[in-house]
Amino acid sequence: MRLVLLGAPGAGKGTQAKKLIEKYGIPQISTGDILRKAVADGTPLGKEAKSYMDKGELVPDSVVIGLVKERLAQDDCKKGYILDGFPRNTAQAETLDQVLAEMNAPLDVALVVDVDKDDLMKRLTGRRTCRGCQQMYNIHFSPPKKEGVCDKCGGELYQRDDDKEETIKNRLDVYERSTAPLIDYYGKKNILKTVKGVGSIDDIFNNICSILDSQQS
Ligand code: AP5
Ligand code: MG
């Protein structure tokens, strides 16, 4: 299963991807996670990416496309993968199509996790993420059992630098401008599916699995 997860910041792409990894045994490729790791490690890539991420802008295509190409070539992607946060604009989507055509392995599904804009701010300001395993929590909707500590691995929970109100507003604008047009892009290729991203995380997950399983059969 070669899957792209689309959806606004805070829609729940990462939350659902973590559950899909377990069920389908395929890796999640989150460009946001890869870039945040580079920032935390202080690599040259991280230094370049940080200035864009802190403003809620997209990191240049040349940087991100290179990262994804390298990741897709790894062995664990042979069975499929979940692309989370990539592609983010038409240029990235077109390049991805070219790369996958060369590999003779086109995308199976582009799935939009659809959440109204009004719900996203509270989700993002309340998000906490584990430094160890990247599991997401939310202080309003899905808090950890012990404040500040990951239920899964005991790691420390932190708030992302770009989850500040002003930055979130810009991320949502960038999404509307650059990423939302991909809904049409994949619609025209007949691989677009949509799931409502509101309600319990498990219910949304079950709906996603029904969609994916019907594609595979
Ligand atoms: P990225 O890391 O991709 O962030 P994003 O797209 O803004 O999306 P988020 O990770 O914020 O949201 P999500 O949909 O994963 O939601 P989550 O599951 O965490 O990108 C960050 C930055 O990196 C970009 O701004 C850009 O600078 C750069 N970047 C990354 N990719 C790039 C690319 N391809 N090109 C260029 N630049 C790139 O959930 C959010 C919260 O809601 C959590 O607290 C969660 O617990 C909660 N939640 C989840 N589901 C529910 C539910 N059903 N009900 C209530 N709460 C819920
Ligand atoms: Mg995410």
C-alpha cells in the first residue's frame, strides 16, 4: 500500500499514521519529523530548515524532495509506505509522480483527513509530542496518563516550536494556498479518498482502514 495522507495542520495525519504503521506493517515517512530531527541534531540541513519552519513556511522543494527520494529508496519501503506531510504543493506532487513512475510503483491512494478550520487551533495549541517515540498527545482531548510523560515509552513530552498561535495561522494559510490544491490534483488521477477527521481517533482509524482495505481487495 503506497499511501499519501493529506490534510491541514492538526488534522490528525501523524496520529493516524502511527496506528497505520502497526496495522499494515509499513513505514511512515513524515517530512516534518525528518526535518525536526535535523533541527534537533543541529545539522546543516536542520539549520537551513529551521528558519522556514519557525515561520510556518514550506522548506524549499529542492531540500525536501531530496530527502524523500533518499527515503523511498530504502528497503523497508518495498512493501509500501505512508507519506505524511509530503507532497505539500503541486511541484512536489509532480516530482513524486515522476520518481514513482521510474520505480514502476505508482501511488495507490491519496487520503484526505478532513477537519474544519475552527477545530484545528485547539488541537495544535494543545498538542504535546514525545521526544523519544514521537507519539502525539493532546492536553484537551487525549492527555497522557501522567502529565509530561509518554504512556508508550516514558519519554519527555514537549510542545513543538511551530505550535504558537501566530505560526499556526500562517501554516493554515500556507496549507490553503499551496497544499489544498492537491485534493484536485489527486481527484483528477482517480486515487483520492476522503475521511472525516472529527470524532474519536479509533473511529476515524476504523473508517480509514475500511477505505484502504476496499482498495486492496
Ligand atoms: P508537519 O510536521 O508536516 O506539520 P503539519 O502538516 O503542519 O501537520 P501537523 O503535524 O501539525 O498535524 P497532523 O495532521 O500530523 O496532526 P497530529 O496527528 O499531530 O510540518 C511542519 C513543518 O515542516 C512545515 O510547516 C514546513 O515548514 C516543514 N515541512 C514538512 N513537510 C514539508 C514539505 N513536504 N515541504 C516543505 N516543507 C515541509 O494531531 C494534532 C493534534 O490533534 C494532536 O495533539 C492530536 O493528539 C490531536 N488529535 C488527533 N486526532 C484527533 C481527534 N480525532 N480528535 C481530537 N484531537 C485529535
Ligand atoms: Mg504531523
